[in-house]
Amino acid sequence: MKRRALWLFSVMLLLFVMTQALVAQNPNYNNGPVWRVIYVDVKPGMGDAFWTDIKQNFRPIYDEFKKQGWIVDYKFYTNPVLQHPNDWSVAIAIEYKAWGTLDEMGEKAGAITEKHYGSRQAMMDAAKKRNEFAPTLSSSLAREVVLK
């Protein structure tokens, strides 16, 4: 009886391990990095203010995030064909190695950002000012997949 129970337990454990491995795999694609895409509406006549802010604030902070190994890359896209009055004009794409990186960054990334601006209040004031000339319309996370 003990032998049969041990055999049954071994079979069930093997099935559980195999099922977990199969669930983690997809027959159509392999998982790639994680992307955050931020869609921004740069107000008419405010392009210079937006790009200056990107160069002075976004670039140094995210270059430091790259040095820390939290992000792989970041890219900017412009929308040449606006389909409605509140459409996005610039998309900012930030590439992370994996989902866990977002948790890893946590307070450390906040401290780097606050240090860049000099204080938490200066950081919040800059965000309010940025929102006046380039409000964020949406921000989403997506997993890149590579077809097999």
C-alpha cells in the first residue's frame, strides 16, 4: 500500500512539474522585454518647451536608469497623422528587461529622480508645468513577443 501511494505521489508530482513547464511556454512566440509606452499631447507651439524638457530632465534620468541596468533603452515616436483633436503627438517607449525590473526600481528610481530635480517639491512643480504644455494622454505596459 505504501509503495502504491509513493508511486501515485511521484506520478502526480511529475505531472504537476510538466504542466507548469507547458503553461510557461507558448507554441507561437517567446517572451521578450517589457515596454512602457507613454502617449503625450504636445500643445501647438509648445514643441520647443517639450523637447527642451526631454533633453534636460528625461534624458539624464533615464540614462542613469540605463547605467543602473533597470532599462535597456528608450525611444521617441512622433505622430504625423493626427486623427482627432486630442490625439497623441509624441510617444515615449521605455524598454525594461522583464516585469521584475519594475519592482526592482521602486524607491531607488524615485530617489534618483528627486536628486536630479533637487527636491521633491521641484520635481512636482516640473511635472505640473510639463502637464500644461504636454499632458500625458495614456500610459500602458506591454510584453514584446517574438514569433517562433
